Amino acid sequence: MFQPVDHQKTAAAVVEQIEDLILKGVLQSGDKLPAERDLAEQLAVSRPVLRDALKILEDRKLIEARRGGEPSSRT
């Protein structure tokens, strides 16, 4: 489902990939994303880069972060 990201594209590429999965319906409202460590590994990015991408997605209201849990799709 997730593809490794070219490190030169960083957070923008992660945002684009997750956004695309949401728009295609692969990730639907209420779906939980993998744990941060697992998702960063699947995307082949650092956890800080992943956090930046998740923040952008949250600002765009595409995901909703929950305290003590993983972000979930909000479409």
C-alpha cells in the first residue's frame, strides 16, 4: 500500500502519497494509520519528516490526530 519515498522530496512526497490514498478511497474515514515508527519505515523516511507530513495533513483536515493514539483518516 505505501511506497518508499525519495529522500529529496521529504515531507511533501509523504503528504502527496497519503493524500492520494485518501482521495482514491484506499484510506477511508476512521481508518487508523500504522504506528509512527512502522509508517516511517514503510515510507523510508525519518520520523521527524513523517511528523511534519502528518502535521500538514492535519492542518488540511485530511487526518485527525488523537492523543495516545495514531492519526486516522478524516475524509
